[in-house]
Amino acid sequence: MAEPIRIRIKLDGDLADVRVLIGHPMETGLRKDSKTGEMIPLHFIQTVTVTLNDRPVLEMQCNQAVARNPYLQFRVRGASAGDELAVNWADSRGESNGIKAKVPAGS
Amino acid sequence: MRKARRILLQALLLPALALVPLRLLAAVWNRAAFEARDLATALREAGVGEPARSEDIVIRAPEIAENGAQVPVEIQSRLVGTELIQLFVERNPQPLAASFRFLGGTEAFISTRIKMGETSELRVVVTAAGRTWFNSREVKVTIGGCGV
């Protein structure tokens, strides 16, 4: 069940400032469901891969210590308006999702 | 003739083969490091030896985090040739929280939010030009964020 990903890119020269918000519960396995009283199983993103025109620019690995609905900000050099930036994640249950966005013209 | 062709094939294949394991390693989640329950094991499994402290690793995080479930952390490395940044929360149940590999000229900078179970040192290990360095910073946590 894929939740949405939001992305915002700002271009300054050849530097793309990227902010990503990934919808994901990032369950620690230590939390109880308030309705049923049952423990909610561990469920977290393990890898996030970012590419610029299919070229890898950032590879993140993590565990349940990243906060719910993971937020990431990073800066990619060598970007131009119209380039395609893609963010893809995969989690501990084998689920995955991604987003593609065009780099906007610089301000 | 055949020998020459074989040598030519080998010459073409060798660089390709050398590249494959690196790409695969980068993509596979480092289970042993991320599941390690003590700092020494996490550091060892993450391939960290005994790095020296470097003030060129800048850690921006609140001195006091009221909510351990959402602690903003920003890391910047001014070390030339920074390839990898690894973030350890020393007193979390699993100390290694995240790693970031920078490729193709991406700035050695990351901003994210993490969970902290209690007051702890944040230890950041940077691999730059084949050497490792670290810096650390304490964040005091008012309400822990592991059971949320």
C-alpha cells in the first residue's frame, strides 16, 4: 500500500536543492495499536536511491530509526533545467515506490 | 589468433567485472550493521576502524529535543572526496540509523529527521578519499521516540 511521495526541487546554477517527503509509517515494532492492543510489527524503509537522468547520485540505507514519513534534503551538482530526477525506495516487507520529477528552471 | 582474441576479451571484461561487485554492494542493505544492538558491533559491521575526530564534519541538531520521534539532523562534510556519511545514535536500540553514499558530485550534505530513544551522542563517520573520520554531538531527549 504505497503512500504518496512529495518532492520539491530548486535549481541554483548547476546545483539542484532537493527536498523529499516519503509517506511511510517507519514502524519500530515497539508500538501498540491503540484499538486492538496488539504490537504493530516492524516495518521500515531500508534503501532510498536517487538518480539524475538515470545516473545514481545518492544512495541511502537506513532502519527504523528514521522518523515516520521520512524527510530528506540533499544537493545534486551538475543539474540542468529539464533533467529527470527519480527517487525510489524499498522497505523491509519488499514493498517499494518512487517518484520522478523534472528539474525546474533556475530562479 | 584465438589467443589474441581471448586476451582482447579478457581485457574488455576485467574492468567490467571489477565494477559489478561495487555496484551490487552499494545496493544491498547492510543487515548486519543496521541490526547490530551495540555500538562496537555496528561500527565494525559498517566497516569503521578507529577514525580520528575531524571538525570538518559539521553536525547540526537541537541541543534539547522535546520529541524524540522527530529529531532534525543536518550533516555536512567539508572533507575533500567525501563518499559516505554514516550516522550512529549511540544509545538507540540499534545504533546505526542511516548511511548516505554520495555519487557523481552530489554535495556531502544531508538533512533528515530521526528517532531517538533517549539522550545520546550522535556519532557521524565520514569516509573521504579512502580514509575515515568522525565527529559527535550530544542531543538531550525529553520524551523518547522509540515506542511511537
